[in-house]
Amino acid sequence: MAKPGPNNTIADVPGLKVGQAQDEHVRTGVTVILPDDRAVCSVDVRGGGPGTRETDALQPHTLVDAVDALVLSGGSSYGLAAADGVAGVLGAQRRGFELMSSPDVPVSPIVPAAILYDLANGGDKHWGELPPYASLGRAAVQAASGAVTLGRAGAGYGASAGTLPGGIGSASIQTGDGYTIGAIVAVNCFGAVKVPGTEAFWAAPFEIGGEFGGVPISADGAFDAENWGAAKLNPAPGTNTTIAVIATDAVLTSAEAKRLAQMASAGFARAIRPVFTPFDGDVVFALSTGQRALAEPTALTLSRLGSLAADCLTRAVARGVFEAAKV
């Protein structure tokens, strides 16, 4: 029977670390997902207003077939600079893609990134010509470990989920035959994560062990398809986004990682209502640390992992908002 890993976070996936850094004064932050070795990666972009870096390089037909790190950041377009800080640290360690091997030629760290909008959350954004994101990226990658702080941390520090505080959520699952799947997400959605008029999360049917409060969805009352509950009622373009990483220790090709990311995106739809709106920049990366071969038939095993990845992402969204409310 599948069950959460020992930490119930993405760091349960073997070969993976997470680093986070935030600036409380600015009310923003950065989360870095750091594989021990270069890892196969792909991406699924569903939102109408995404902000990303190097996602084109993740297509199966391109030259580069692996990444050195992934970055989730606040700061809207400024936050993409967090990946510059991460790349600088990794490049100094000679971690990256090498077209030619020479000590005189720098390597090229492949560090895709996605950003969310937290510029209007009340923090001091008067940074002039020096936004803090490159330095936050450096701090986050240097702090990478097996520990993951949930709630108001990293890329989710200044986030909001509808009209509720948003944050970093994570969850994991381990299968009976030995695969591990994990999710980490920065929740900053336009839509609502709770059933209107209740404390129950839309994700409640997927909850394991009371990990986000244990409040069930009641069968009482009629479902109102036009009632979005605690969604942001006055959205502006670019002000919302939920960005996530799914990881597994299964060996995947780039095309298989793409399918995993696509299947995992269903987790957003289970946990947030409405989702993938023109106002959101929703992005899901899928990462393989490549430590356990896909069992035959591989398509069936990939389908199982994709289903579990969507479940993990559903749970991670609710955990992020649940933990953010504790602060």
C-alpha cells in the first residue's frame, strides 16, 4: 500500500535537496530544488500568464537533456534573476552542461525557473537597481538540505491563495514496489482552496493522516457552480500563479517526464477552484533523479506514477495554505 515518506515532503525522493531563502522586509523569497546529479526534467505550463526561464530547453527534441537545479521565486519578472544567483554558485562548482571539457571554458548550469507575483503584498519593494533575487537564489542553493519548511517560507513567503495566506506546500508518497514521488508548490492562486462557507479544503478527499486539518467536505447543501468562495474577486493580469515541482526516483526519459508533468497538473484542478485562469501563470516541472528503472510495462508504471504525482500535488497545495495560516 502506498504511504507518505518519512518527512512527507519532496525531500523524501532520493537524490534531491531543497533550499529556501526569504526577505521578511521585502516579503518575498526563493525556493531551489537541487538534485545531487544532473536530472532529466520537463514542464507543463497551463496558466494564462506564466513567467518562466529556460522552459524551451526542456522539450524532448532539444540538445540539453538534464537540469542542474530548478528555481521557484516570488518577485514577478524580477524573480527570474534568482536563477542567475543559483547558476553562479553551481558554475563555480563546475556543475553544469559542458559542450567542451576544458578548465578554461566555464560550464553552463541549466537552471529553469518559474515566478509568481507578490509585488503588491505590502513589503518594501524600493530596491532601486538591485532587486534581491540573485542574492536570495545564492542563499537558497547554499542552504539546500533534506529539510523543507512549509507555509510562509521561500517562494511562498509573500504569496496569497485566493483571499487566504498562501505559502510553500509539500507532500510525498512511496509505493509498495519502491518508487517515491514528491511535490513542492508555491501557492499564489486566483482561485479558492476551500469549499465556500466551510473550513474544508477542496483537496480533502486526498488527505492522508490529517496532514492539513482533517476537515471533511460535507454532503449537505447544493453545489453552486458560480460560487468561487474565497477566490480573489478583483484579479489583475499577472497577479496570481501557482508554481510547482514534481519529482520521482524513477528513471524517465524527457518525453516520459513531460507526461508526468501533464498528469500531475490535474492536482491543481483538484485543489483550486477555478484554476488555469487567464490571471494565473500555473507551471508544473517534473524531475527524475533516475535511481529506479520503470517496471514493465513501462507505460502502465508511468501512468501509476502520474496519478500519484497528481495526488501529491493536490495534498501539497492544501498543506501550503494550512501551514501558512499557523503564522
